[in-house]
Amino acid sequence: MKRLLLWLLILTVLAWAGYKGGVWWLADQRMNDARLALNHYGALERGAIHSGVRGRLLLKDGQWQDFRLTQPLAVLIAELTTRSPLSLINLLHTPAAETPS
């Protein structure tokens, strides 16, 4: 019984770490796509990426420096909330599939 509980604990920790790492990597890829798309208009800095187990993504301390402005626009917190963790992963993986028509 002790071995089974240890095995379940290790499996839970690995699943949690895989989820957090996957969400971070996918969010970083989407921010890189946005940075490339907006490259002609200004500079985008993503800041820190945080995710929650309930399907929540937080981008903290990001900045947008428009070439026409003298000061950067600081975004303290940008939050994306979805219905579930799987919805968040699907949205980050294929953003066009989740947009409402």
C-alpha cells in the first residue's frame, strides 16, 4: 500500500510539472508569434508566465513599446481564464480553433 501511494504521488507530481511546463512553453510560443506579427509596429516583452490548475493563465509585467510613443505601455497583469486545463492547452496549441464565430 505504501508503494502504491508513493507511485501515485510521483505520478501526480510528474503530471502537474508536465502541465505547468507545457502551458509555459505553449504560452511562450504564442507570445513569440505575437512578437513577430507586431515587429513592424513596436517591441513586445512578455514578462513572466504563470498558470493555474483551473485553466488560468497570467502574464505579469509585460511591456509594449510602440515606435510612435515615447513611453512603453506597462501591462501589470493580463489574465486568460478558460473552462478547464484542457481548454487552456487546446487554446494555446491551436488558437484559431477556439475563437467564436
